[in-house]
Amino acid sequence: MRRSRLVLPLVLAVVVGSGLVAADVVQDEPYLSVSLPVLRDPEAQQVLHRMTDPVQDWVESGDPAAAGYAGTVIDASNRHADIYWKGGAPAGVRSLLDANARAGYTVDVHRSPYSRADMRAAIDRFTAAVPRDAWTSIGPQEDGAAIAITYDPAKAKRLTGGDATVQAYSALAAGIAGMPVTADVEETPVALSGSRHSDSAPYYAGAEVNTGKASFCSTAFSGWKGGTKVVLTAAHCGGGRYYNGAGSHIGDLSSVGDGLDVGMIAVNGTGGGRFYDGAWSDRGGSSRHTYGAGRNNVGDLVCLSGAQSGWTCDVRIKRVDVETTNDEGTRIRPVDVAESKGGDRRAIAAKGDSGGPALANPSGPNGDMEARGVIVAARSEVGCPPGSTAHPTTCYAQVMYVPMTPVVNRMGFSLS
């Protein structure tokens, strides 16, 4: 028998205030797996990444010849991707694409007015010049035509002199950044600390944990930092000792990624290399394997797994490489932003899901998936559908998660 676990929904993070509700605990059956409604053609997204990732690998190598790169957009439903490059891409880009070409798939390379480096410099100029509450998130636009900023009109009026319309804000911000700005109204992201109720070793992603600060958070991927066995979660869930939903001590917070809002729990046991893929109310312990860490691109479809709201798919990445500050004042960069594929303001996460995993690219007959990130915040509050969460909580239509690349490179994390 593997473990006992709870039948509760996942929330990003619930701050201590209400006591945990007792839950029925049952023994898991052998590994189960539910159907995965991610893509009609789940191979398409993987193929497009195999075609475009070598270009981004080259960009990330620091080669000066790749300095013109602006962004990548994936359109798996049409088996197509677009790459944007300032002043026209060098011949090496097409050579990399041709070397990884696949019949029936296309990648177009477009000229853009600005590179990713140009956009990052403009972002730094803007954030250095304005009050922190004058924007809620800021990041590059993948087509290299502008930077994208969201803001709270009530808080931005000091900056704009009282006129906080999108037009006025965009014009003022563009003058400060020295580059065109696409502006949109969005509130400050909310930290989602709040089952995967009574998870035990080997630990799975998407299980409930709580601390002295947060009465409900979630875990992400298990792995290693050096010789220490660790499980990822959101750092804002708190320091010190971590417990599962049944109150058993699973380990202590051992390190935090600077500016990432991601923490590592040094666990009393091993990681399972798996994640929960069932509803919060699933009593069978349905789970899948993770098979590696991957890069995120705008247009990718991902799935989320939180202890409060359970397993959610058909979530599309809207922006990558974004900077934001949550409602606790934690400044986070980078985060990727995702919402319902249809843009229909469907609830995709809840308070208590903080620390849970984002995954993509199902592979093989059991739908094993690739690690994409750690959930840290959400915004665009919406109603929770009846029965969709383990406890009464707040749901959101937009999620922010820290991608795996900085977790691996800056925190020294190795996926188990």
C-alpha cells in the first residue's frame, strides 16, 4: 500500500486563520491515471518544441550573433510556430529549423522592431523610474513590437496625473520606457497559499502542506539539491517546519530562490517523481510520472495540479518572462502567465494551490508529462464552480508560475 490521502480541493495558499477540516483518509490502490484532455494532437506541441528549442538554446548560450532574438509563439492546433527577430534572423536560425524540420509542421521567422534584450532594458528603465504600485506586471511582447504592462487604475493615478485610461497610461509609460507599450488593467496578483491531504514518502507533486504561516499550500516536484532530497513549493507559504494535511511532519524549508518565491523542503524520505492528476476528491490516488523539465512558450498548453482545486488542463500560456509583485509585497521574476485556453475566465486555480506544479507535453501511453513550473500567484477572481475545491475558498482565472529554468539554474535543483 503506498499512502493515505485526502479528498480535498487545492488552493493556492490559505493564510492561517481557520482550522483544517478533518477528512476521510483511504488507502491508495495501485497507480491509476485519468484521461488527459490537453490536446487533440498531443504530439504537435512536442514536435514544435523540438523544432524551436534549438534556436532558443542558441540564444541562451550568450552568442552575440543571437542577440536579435525577440520571442517565440507556439500554435499547436495548426502545427505552426512563429519566431521573431530584430532586423532579420541570421542564416543560422533557418539552418537550425531546417535541421529539425518535420513534415506537416511549419515555423515562420519574422522581423521585429526590438529584441528581447531591448525590451528588457526598457522594462528596467520603466521600473526604476516609477513607484512600485504604478504597475502590477510587466514583461516583453513576443512579437518584439512593445512591452506589455498591466496596472491598477486606482493606484496608477499618481503616475498619470489622474487620467488612468489605457490610452493615457500607454502613452506615458512609452515615454518613460523609450519603447511602445501595450497596457491592460489587471489587479495585483494574489499569493495562493491556503488532497492530496496526507501525502507521505515517496512524495508526489500537487499534495497538501501547511506551515505556521499558511494553513493550506501545495507541493511541486521532488528532486535533489546536491545530496539533499527536496520537494519544491512556494516560498511565501512560510519557513520552518512543513506538515502534510494530516499533521505529519514531512521536513523543513532548507533554501529559497532569490526573487523566485520558490522554496525547497528538505524532506524526511524520498521523492516519487510523480504528480497527482485527479480531482481534489479523487480517492484513488491517480498519478503520473514526470519525465524532465521543459521550456515555456506563449501559446503552449499546460496543466495545473493543486491540492485545493485538483487537476486542470486546457490552460494556455499568455505571457512569459514577466515580472510582478504579489499582494504580500514579494517581487518575483520571472513568472509565466496562463489562463483558460478559450479566454473564457474559467476558474483554473484557487487559494491553496500555491506551490503546485505546472506540466505539459504528455508522452507515452500513460501520459507522463514534462515539468514546466511552480505555481506562485493568481489574479482575476471568479466564482468557484460548485464542488470544485476541497474547502470554501477563492478561485481565479489567471495563474502565474515560476518556470523551471531558473529553478534549475539558480537554485541548483535536479528533478528526480
